[in-house]
Amino acid sequence: MDTKAIFKALDNDIRLQMLQWLKEPEKYFPPQGIHLPEGTDLNGGVCVGDIRDKVGITQSTVSHYLDMMHKAGLVEPLRVGKWTYYRRNEETIREFAAFVQKEL
């Protein structure tokens, strides 16, 4: 776990908000994967385009933010055809929470 990268990724209101929204995607985003083959399991992933629409910033900035969070281990991408879906990496988030509780 790269704690420095995680702190850096969380040091932005929009990235922090995105991670909070991804905690309960069904509450903050429209149903996902309706254009995908039946049975495709997105495991709580949200399409980059839907995240962009919710945040209201450019696709390139959203992609950069998601890439930064992915490199920090906070989110996981799932590529399905031409779409990319992101979900939280709960294992890393639990490890980080334990680190903060123990070390800080």
C-alpha cells in the first residue's frame, strides 16, 4: 500500500467526492451496463461517462483523476468493450483505514 499516493489522491475535493459516490453507486448514478450483454457483472462499477456527467468536468480530467486513484489502489477499472467502469477497491481502503487508526 502506497500511503503517500493515497493521501495525494484524497487531497482533492472532487476525487474525494468521487470515491464517496462510488461507495453507494446505486444511490448516486443511473443503472449501469444497460447497453452491455445480459449477465455482464460490473460488481458495482460505474461508467466513466456517468462519473463525468455527475462531476461536471471534462472527460480527460475525470480520466486523469480516476487513473491517479487507480495508481494509489483506491479504485479498480473494468474494461468492457469501449466502456470502462470503476469501482472502489475496498481491500485497499480497509488497509488504509487501519493504517490511519494505528499510525496517526
